[in-house]
Amino acid sequence: MGSVTVYGPPISTAVSRVLACLQEKDVDFKLVNVDMAKGQHKSPDYLKLQPFGQVPAFQDEHATLFESRAICRYICDKYANRGNQSLLGRNGGGPAERAQVEQWLEAESQSFNPPSSVLVFQLAFAPRMGLPQDPAAIELNQAKLARVLDVYERRLGESRFLAGDEFSLADLAHLPNAHHIFAARKDDMFASRKNVARWWEEISTRPSWKKVVDLYSAAPPA
């Protein structure tokens, strides 16, 4: 299964989302780093893969894709019989199960990702890039994220994971941003909510995610 190629630095939240999915599905892949500091993401050849000049880009023998959640859905469908077969619902998911996964995946994209992405940049990436942090942006987006986590707290009091009692793509999609927020010692928003804290402990200790963290921990500094 060496035909799968992922382009982008593993520390990127979008790249690591795809890598986590590949690990869950037990799909071999080649990771090609894209040095964004050198502008490699704006080169003509790369723009053929990712027309917006962002990461990741993804290729296999049948597809060239560039949005991390779409890539993850594709991986789950194409390699349905490999690795974790419950990422889109048990046994590939009937309509009701798949809809549960899809609605919480959309919740991650539309509600969780916007404030958490701002926090990841302010707390984790701005210091790495030598940029000043914006306390007002941090405070505003912590408040926004807290409201999302209040919804999650109620949901996770009803089910083990967001889409039901099986770990799914909806849970996996949260791993990159939440990881960086924890690493920046801003984990109180999670720890102060019993159900969210239990959920995070379970999903963040999965072997697939540990392998992704090892990948970007071993990568040279950007």
C-alpha cells in the first residue's frame, strides 16, 4: 500500500489529522515534508496538487485531494476493510450511524475548529514563529471554545464518544487542535468538564495518535 502520499509538515494540524486516519486504518503511506518557510507550498508543482497553496495534499493511484476531512472520508471509504472499520460507523455505517458521525464531524469543523484554531496559533505557533501573542484573541476564543465544550459535556454524558459508543472520525478530527491546546497548558477547559476530560483521555492515548505525535516530535523544527 505504498502508493499513498501525504504532502505537508507533520506538525500541521490538518496534516496530522490525515496521518491519524491513515494510522487508524493501517494504511502505509509516504510523508513528503513541505517547507512552508521556504515557500514550497507556493511552487507551481505543488499548486497542481493543492490549488490554495496550503497543506495537506494527498495522492494515491486514483485521487488527488487537498482538504483534510475529505481526505479522511476518502481513506475510510477506500480502505473500508482495513484497520479500524468503525470510523464511519460500525461495519461502514448504515445511514443513521453515518449521519451521526457526519453531524459531529461537521460540529468539529464548524463549531470546534474556528476558536480552537485561533488558540493553537496564538498559544503554540506564534511563539515558535517569534510572533507576539494577542491576549484579547486568546480570551475571546477561549470563551467561544468553552461554549462548544459545554455542548460536548452534555453529549458525552449520554454516549462514550461523540457519535455513539465507538471511536469515529468525528472524535479523531479533534485530536490535532486539542493536543496543541493541552501542550500549551490550557487544558483546564477540558479537565474542568468531567465527561470531556474522560473522552479526551481515551482518544488522546490511542496508539494511532501517539504514532502521529512521535512523527512530528521527531521532525526538525520549522
